[in-house]
Amino acid sequence: MSLLGSLSDRFGDAFEVLGLDRSFGEVVVSNRPDLAQFQCNGALPAAKAAGRNPREVALGVVDALASTDDLADVSIAGPGFINVTLTDEALAAHLARIAADPRHDVPRLRAEDIVIDFGGYNVAKATHVGHMRPTIIGDSLQRIARFLGHRVTSDIHLGDWGLQMGMLIVGVAERMPDLPYFDPDHEGAYPTESPVTLDDLAEIYPDVSARTKTDPSLAEAARKATLQLQSGRPGYRALWQHFVDVTLESQRRDVTALDVHFDLWYGESTVADRVDAMVDDLLEQGVATENQGAVVVEVAEPGDKTEIPPLLLAKSDGAALYTTTDLATLAMRVQDFGAKEILYVVDARQALHFEQVFRTARKAGYAPPDVVLEHIEFGTVNGPDGRPLRTREGGLPLLHDLLADARSAAMARMSEARIGADLSEAEREAVATAVAAAALKFGDLANHRTSNYSFDLDRFTSLEGKTGPYLQYAAVRIASILRKAADAGLGGGPPVAPTTDVERALVLRLATVPEIVLRAWDLRAPNHIAETAYEIAGAFNRFYEHCHVLGEEDPARQASWLTLVEGTLATLTRLLDLLGIRIPDRM
RNA sequence: GCCCGCGUAGCUCAGCGGAUAGAGCAACCGCCUCCUAAGCGGUAGGUCGCAGGUUCGACUCCUGCCGCGGGCGCCA
């Protein structure tokens, strides 16, 4: 059990002795380090609940506390705060524990099957700034979940089956009418080479989309093409496959460059052959009804604060929508994957859509009550004007370009500061690549996911401050000490009692990690991990200033410090890994 | 109009109903004969949008208002 966990347990026992709920015993790291290392505030709410005097309750708890020799001081302050300070020997013992534990004292949870959906990627769109948050946040969540012991399946869930496919088909037909894909009498195989590039598609889609708003016949043609694609028209299927292939090729490259991995590259179309049966089933169950030719599901409930419109399951022409495939996908994940939690990392504008899909899934029994369905919302990435980030031309900046900019900024910073001067050109480039990804990721994950944040490459790649590069640099310096120690034949040894506040503070920071990782997962909020990683780096840097490890003359103390250095590096490396940030060997 | 989110230092943002609201940047003052100064220490900077309420205690919970953003059935 973690340090805070076992302290909380002991305080819980003491509350129980007084006949009070043990949950009041929660102990946290003190927010008044000048007074104590830890605090338990439970006496106040406990006293309120029991109608007793808080100071008396606190006094009773302290009396009932099993006396052990690891507590240097337990005292009551203010209206009933209980302050706790451990002995230096106890801190050393705790350091020995976490340094020897590859999990840094973080518990393993009961494993569950979890699906994470990175919705938002679409055919015909290169990875752009709008994909950055779900990709970075979702990736961090999958790393955290796996570390806690869950079985995670991540799915990019490409948007590849809706009306925009029809728009692309008619757009290509307009431009290249002689292609065999449009000839209903075509026989044999279709060309293996795509007639269009992703750039072509990226130009065609907005053009057609805009024109359908004023041209009803074009809109009708797009609808019809969508339906025919979904019905299996061979030429359209073949052409569509090219759309998917050229899109995925580009998106795979971008996602890989960000050092993100998806287990599945499924799309809406993956469940295409399940849609009809599902609609029939919903009609049969009486969950869905026909309405003006369309199939809808009434999802409004009596207690609703606002009117929740019906979910549109099938258009009047019978075509599927993304709500249809989302629902079928949800059912598949529960049935085939045994998913107990499905997390949709999709921007906040789709809240209503998910509410409708989730309600329908519950009504239809596709998601039993014990299955968690959650929309993980996030805010926008803003430019200097406080509006969502755009390029000078008004388009959405591509992820590829953002990364390239971050990379050249990192290179420039390194040259300026004469960092990595002794590295080869290839090594410098590798470092710049790692720094660029870290800059973007930490710049994003340092913010709470629901808040909008302003994208500032200069700040994110900065040499100074609360940035990804700072954390990487801190880790590299730590590793450097260990490398030099190893060269000198020195290694870690049993921790001895700390004698300075910088040592104590560092151990205390490390001790908070288990609760922080659990909280980050509970709240789906990686920024808590980002914050703790930053605090640990800061605590280490203060230790680094005060305690010269390699120059220490007392061998026992030096060995103890090396253990502290190792434990810090292992923990920091883990936290950064949970954020998806890689540490270069040298910088 | 209704619903959701946001409003914290000059700027960018943290903040788990608890003690004196924190960090980074920018400003100012210091620290490299010593493990990487992309570092460390210090000073200054706040009616936590406004007004009520609940509570021993509110940035945190509730209500109203103001401001910004978003959503509201055959798009995704």
C-alpha cells in the first residue's frame, strides 16, 4: 500500500475506535509544509456529522492512533486539523520501498476491458490541429489505463461512411468522369493506383460540401452516391477504398510522428454489414419507430432539463448516418470485445450526439447497466487572438506542419543555448524530434482537458519554465549523474535518514505519485500527472543544487543519494511515459 | 429562447469543501574554480466576473445576473 494509503488506513482505524466512519481518516500531503509533512482534515466533517466538537474529535483520534515509532510528530492545529510529520528514518524506509518497486508504489487495479475511441479522424482530411487534443489526451489515457492494469483497445474510428463519402464520389466524378469507377458496365478489376491524392480530396470535399448548400441537385447526387456506396456498388466501393487508403497512409505517418499508437484502425464502415440487422432489431424491440419515412429513436426522458431530440437512425432513403454506425460500433465493442468501459475522446460539440447514442444503447440493451459509456470532452486549441487556431490563410494548421515548426524551433533553441554541441548532427536531429513532440504534448496536457488553451510554440519549446523540454532536460541531467556514477564504479545503496529539507521534500513528492495516477485516471485528467512530473523535477533540481552526489565524501550517504536519484529518474520516466513523452539519452 | 462549458496575478494556466489561492512567462535583484545554468534562490504583482445562499469553513457546492465560446432531428 502507498504511504498515504497506509497513513489513511491508520487514521481510519482511529476514527473507527471513536465510532466514526473510517473514510474520515484520509491523509494527504500537507499544503502547509512549514507546519507538517501530512495532514488529516477528517475531524472537522466527522465532528459535524456526529454533532461533536471538532477539536475533541481530533484529540480522540490522536489518542486512538496506534503508536508507532515512524511518527515524529502528530499535533492538532486550528479548528481541528491533524498535522503529521514522519521521522527521517521512516522517510528513508519509504524511499527504499519505492526505489525497489518498478511500479513506484502505484497499485494495479482489477483489470477491465476498455475501449478508447479517438473519433474525429475523417476520410479526406489530413491530421490537423483539431486532432491534436484527442490524440494526445486519448493516448495519455490509454497509457495510464494500461499502467493501472486495464486491457485497453484503442481505435482511431475513422469517419468513412457518411454523406461526405458521397460528396467525394460526385466531386471526383465531376473532375474525372471517364474513370471506370463510374461506369456501371465496367467489368473486371479496378485500377490499383488511386486516381486522387489526399490533397485532391482535401480540396474536393469542402468545394462540394459548400456547393451542396445552394445546389439541390448536387446534394441529391451526393445523397444518392452515399446510399449506393453503402449498398455495395462495386465501382464506388473500389473508389472509396482508394479514399480510405490515401487518407490512412497520411494519418498513420502523422500519428506515428507523434509517437502515438492505435490498436485498431477501424472506421464507421467496419460495422456496415451489421447496420441493417441492428435497425431491424431496434424496430422489432419497439425501441425505434418510423417517422416521416426515417427511422428514429425517441430518447427524451421525463427528468430532462432540455428537450433531447430523437436519434436519427436511418434517413428516409435508408442511408446510414454516423449515429447509426456509432451505435452499431458500440454494440460490437460490448458484444465482441467484452468492453466494460467505452471512452469517446471527442470534442465537446458532440455532447448531444453521445447522449442520444448512449440512451439508445441503454434502451436497446446493447450497453448493460454495468458498462460505462463516457464522452471525454475537451476544449479548443486557440491562436493568439483567442479564437481556434488557424493558419494565416484561414485553414486548419496541419499536425505535420506544427510538428515541423516545433522541431525547427527546438533545433534553433539548441543552437542558441549551445546545447548538444558535442552531439552528432543525427543525434541532434533525433533530440529535436523528441523535444518537439514533448513540447506539443506537455503544452497540451498541462492544461485541464476541458479548458481551451492558447497554442504558443515559443512558449512550449522554451528553454525555460514549465515545459516538456524542461522535464526532458531534468531527466537527462538525472540520468547523467547515474551514468557518471556507474563510470566511477558507484551504485545505489540502502537509504539513510535524510538530513536536509530538499531530500525530505523530494521523497514526499515521490510518495504522492500513487494517488495522483489514480486521480488522473478517475477524472480522465492527465494534467494532474503533468503537474506532479513538474513538481518532482523541481524538487530534484533543488536537491541537485544542494546535494552534490558525486562529490559526497560519506560513502553510505552517497549510496543512499544514488538510490534517491535512481528512484526519482524511474518515477519521472514513468510519469512522462504516461504523458506519452520520451526522454532522450542525452541533450 | 433553452441547454452545456468557461471567466483566478500584466500574459498563459493550475488548484482533490479546509489553514496564508499557486506555477510558468514577462519585470526587478542574486547564484556557474563544483554531477549539463534548458538550472536554482529572492522581490514585486490578486475585490478568484458580479450579487446572494448553504457551511464551523467556499476559488471549489447551490441560485440569479453579466461576459465569452459551443450545441439544439434527415451534416459530422
